[in-house]
Amino acid sequence: MRRLVFAAVAASLIVPGTAQAMTVAQFLAKAKALQAQGALAVLSPDAELIKREVASIRAAYTADLRAARAAGKTPHSCPPATGKPKLTPRQMLAELEKIPPAKRSMSMKAAVYAYMKRTYPCR
């Protein structure tokens, strides 16, 4: 059951999409609802919505890093140059759960960017 939700989130790290401006609270609620659906989660429109949200954030993050480097500026964060930063779906959900409920109204994009900045600071 959890594997399907993790698979949906993992697939979303690869597939580009359109920004949905989802909050952390909305994302977590949808992820938990999908987990509760078990195997049927793959048929839910929310699974696709989560995929698109994460893919959109990933694409924006990558574009922002490239644009900063092209402009000769220090990028927002400095993930490893070789390979892709490894953020598994389980890690992603765990990081989102660490955000206090009072702050979960922030956008998913802001949460992911904050995680990347903490994890891969530029030195």
C-alpha cells in the first residue's frame, strides 16, 4: 500500500508537469489519503496530481539553478554535480512531516527549496 504511494511520488520526480501551487498541508493530506486507498491509489486522480506537483517543482528548481549559474550568480543551493540529488519519496514525506502544522500553509515549492538549501548549501 505505501509502496504505491511512494512509487507515485517517485515517478513524479521524473515526469515534468504544470505547477499546481499546492501547500504542504494539501500535499500531505492527499498522500495520506492515497496511502489509505492501498492498491487503488494508482487509479486516483490525486496520484497524478501529486506526480505533477513534484515534477513541476523539480523542473523549476533545476531551471533556477541553471539560470543562476548562467548569470554568474551563486545558485540557491549546490547539489552534487554528478548524478541527481537523492530524495526518496519516503524521505520527502518524512521531511514534510517535520514541518510544524502551523507552517504547513507554505507552498510545496518553498518547502522543497528550503530542504535543498539545508541539505546542499553553497560554500
